[in-house]
Amino acid sequence: MKNDIGDDNLIKELMQEWILERNVVIRSLDVEKFKAFWKKWSARGFYRNGLPLPDDEVIEISLYKMLYNLESATEEEKNKAKEWLESRGFDVFLM
């Protein structure tokens, strides 16, 4: 089936690819990998609002928060993220 964005099957495949890549980037906790991910998917139309990249510090904090909240994260990964965030005065919540 087609919609205004494109073929539904293609959209599903792209979303699966996006999720897999996102999880790898989150687990890496690497700011530069996140920037590359953002640029790749922005070019593919996933961020249509033209949102600018936040600064490196915000990306780093966000990566740790996303890791803590990642459904597939291990307890070890969650604990690492929580300790990192709390040691810098941040909570684990995304909002």
C-alpha cells in the first residue's frame, strides 16, 4: 500500500533499520557516532523539522539517559548509565 510518504513495507524496513542503528549508537555512548547517525537519518527525511544538533554535552547526557531507558539494555548498562548520570547531578528520566 502507498501513502503520502511512500510504500508501507519500505517504511517498516526503514524503521527497523533506524531502530537497530539507534540502539547501536546509544550503546556506544559515542557523541561522534550519534552525530553521524543524526546526519544520515536527517538526509533520509526522518527529521523533517530541520532540528539542529544539540551541543556535545547535551548529546552525551542524552545518550546516557537513552541507554538507561532503552528497553533492551542490560542491567549492567542501566546501572552504568544511572551511576554516570547521578554522579553529575542528573536523573534518569527523559523529560
